[in-house]
Amino acid sequence: MSQQTVLVIDDERDIRELLTITLGRMDLKVDAVGTVADARQALTDHHYDLCFTDMRLPDGSGQEVIELIAAEYDDTPVAMITAYGNVDAAVTALKAGAFDFVSKPVDIQMLRRLVRTALKLAEEKRSGATPASTTTASGDRLIGDSTVMQQVRSTIGKLARNQAPVYIAGESGVGKELVARLIHEQGPRASGPFVPVNCGAIPSELMESEFFGHRKGSFTGAVADKEGLFQAAHGGTLFLDEVAELPLHMQVKLLRAIQEKAVRPIGAREEIAVDVRILSATHKNLAALVDQAQFRQDLFYRINVIELRVPPLRERRGDVPLLADFVLRQLATKSRSDTPARLLPEARQALEDYDFPGNVRELENILERAVAMCDGDRIDASDLMLPQRPPRHGAEAPAPAQAHHPAPGFAHPAHAPMSSAPPVQTPSSELGLDDYISNLERTAIMKALEESRYNKTAAARKLGITFRALRYKLKKLGID
């Protein structure tokens, strides 16, 4: 195998020498130049497996080099060398197609990890190993033949090939975590850990310890050293789900950790370098929260380098039959049944006509309930027990201009017909008090889940209980 070659573009001789020595010790051949013109000539004359470019150059900018490589040498990963703390330049470089960035003064260990990841990515891209090995996996798990889902799968493949932070936008239940997992699994970090965290499920006072870890004795109850989520995701991907739920004080600390690629555990004197890729998601409008000063603008720009929108189920109704059949096969496997339950034509049509405010997660819940309620292995429309929508009289009234709207497919309490409310039951000789209370809890929880589009964090808040308490009740009542 021929020796791999790296191009270094920097007008500072010390930086060129440092990178040349460091990369040479990794058995890499290094060409070092100091201007954009020399870089253009070098790229014309030779093929490079990796490129580093400084941001400021005597006859131009590193941005020009990145755009040139992205346009004409797209199989060569390129990393930007930025000044300390210059996040804007790093974000701009990532948007232009840079693989990653490294800050001055250069951390040698971080540099070596970046080089190994970049070279692995370049090798997989040239050999075609990544598409061949991951197309089937993504196709099996991200169900749908609609145009929008084909675009999502294509975008996932592109996003997997760099290290830019990705913000995954979409309603609750659309499968944002699955999309994040596929970006991780199709990229060069696939052999590293994928660490998902629900930011809304961590108590505010424990967040710093959970994210960054702590040292023994640093606070009451710290009886041993503990590594945080950043350390657990080292070499892999950290997925921040419901990132909009982070309190402002934690947003500041998270921004620093992402910028400096280092964390300081509570009670520690020194920072620990961490190598993680950040993926984040929320069902809320993050840009609107920035305008309302509820989310830091600098953190928003840092995590939202690239945005991927996952469409709701009502925008791809043609995928509902495929998804339903997939879920029914999964349920059959889970129950160790040889034959999956089958949707009758009326039930299949009812699903295609339904708006699914809870998206794929709601479809899974509906089908699991239907399998339990149907006779034999045939599911009729009545077995689905879909929420009834109020009858429409003429044109729909305009939605009220409020931040929160009832989920599509559910009546607003002020306009719902009297018959839409479930009849209130009272305990009888056949129905014990415990069962009666359980039924009341089940009704309230299901209503809260539906109104919050099956987002458990939001449902817990609506019910006035903690996320942990809701999770316990879901398990106890067999809802989840």
C-alpha cells in the first residue's frame, strides 16, 4: 500500500513544521505550502488523502481552498485551522464542506484522532465500502418510498461523511433519534459509541455532573469518580435530544465544551480533551426560541451548522401501509407469533386517512393496541380505535394566533362536541377502586400524550408530574 499524503497550507512556518513532524510520525508524507496559489498548484499536481488549511493566508483565505476542494476534489477531506475561540470561522468552514476544524494552539492528541478519522473516511469513500454496507441497514429501518423519505436517506448519507454538527428538526414521533443513529452508523465513527441523552429528562441541578462528570468528594453524595456523557461518547457521537429543554446556564457550559472540545468534571483542576460529534434535535422551533431569548444564539449557530428536517407522517401518507406492515411484523416477532396480524382494507384506509399527530410513534401504539384487541389475526377499522375528529361544517375556522395549537386531528376543548368526552365511570361491584383509579390515570395520560404529540417530556409537564414518574406509570399501566 502506497504512503498516504497530506497537504498542509499555513503561512506560519512553526505550524507547518509542527504538523509536518506530527504527521510524519504517523507514517504520512507531508507537503507544506504557505499560500492559496501554491495550494492550487499542489492540488493540480498531486492527489492528497487529507488537507489542512489555515483560515488567513497572504493571498486569500482558507475558505477559498475548502470551496475549491469541495468542488473539484471531493474525495479529499479538508480541515480548517482556526484561531483560538474563533467559532464563526469554524462554522463557516463546516458549512462550506470542511470535514472538521482544529484550533490553535494545536492539541497533538486531538490532531492525531482527527487525522485517523479523516483517513478512514477517505479510504471508505474511495473503496465504496460505506454505501454498500449501509444502504441495506438504513433501508430496513427508515421505512418509506416517498420522495421526501428518499431525500432524507440521501441527505443522511452525505451528512455521515463529515463531522459537522447536525440539527435534526421534526415533530415528536417522526424518528429523529433513528435518523441520528443512521448518521452515526454510516460515518467513520460507527465503531465508536452512540450516546443519546434526553435533555428534558435530567434535573437541572444534576446536568453539569451528567454531562461532564465529577470527582469523588466534589459535592455531597459524590462517593466516587464519575465520567460524564461527553467522556462516554469519546470517539463517537453525542445525540442531544430535546436540546431546547436545556436551561440557559447549561447552554453556556455546553457551548464551551463544544467549542474547546474539552470538558472539566466537577471538582477537577484540569480540562479533559474529548472527541465527539454533536447531533441534536427538538420538536420545538429553535429559531423562534432564540428570538424570544430562551435559547442562546451562539449555541444555536454552533449546533445548527446543517439542518435536516424529518417530515411528519401526514406529509407522506403513501408510506403508512409500508410502515404499518413493518410494525405488525415486529409485533409478531416480539410475541413469537409465526403470522403477523393483517389489516383489513377498511382499517388500512382508515390509517391512510388519519393525520397522525403523534407520527410514527403513534402508529406503533395504535397497532400494538389493535393487535391486542382484534379477533384472530385480522384487524378491522374498529380495532384501531382512532380518535374521532369533529364533523366539519363548511370551511374550517382559522386557527387562533397562539403559540400552542391542539394537535391535528383532535378537537379543541372549547369546540369539541359533548359526545366526544369519554363517559365518567363510577366504581361498581364489578370494578374495584384500584381498577377505577387506574382507568382514570390511563385516560388522563393518553389524553396528555395525544395533546403533546406523544412527547413524553411535554406530557409529564402537562400532567404536573416528573418525567421519571410518567415513565413509571406508563410501565405500570402497560401503555408504553
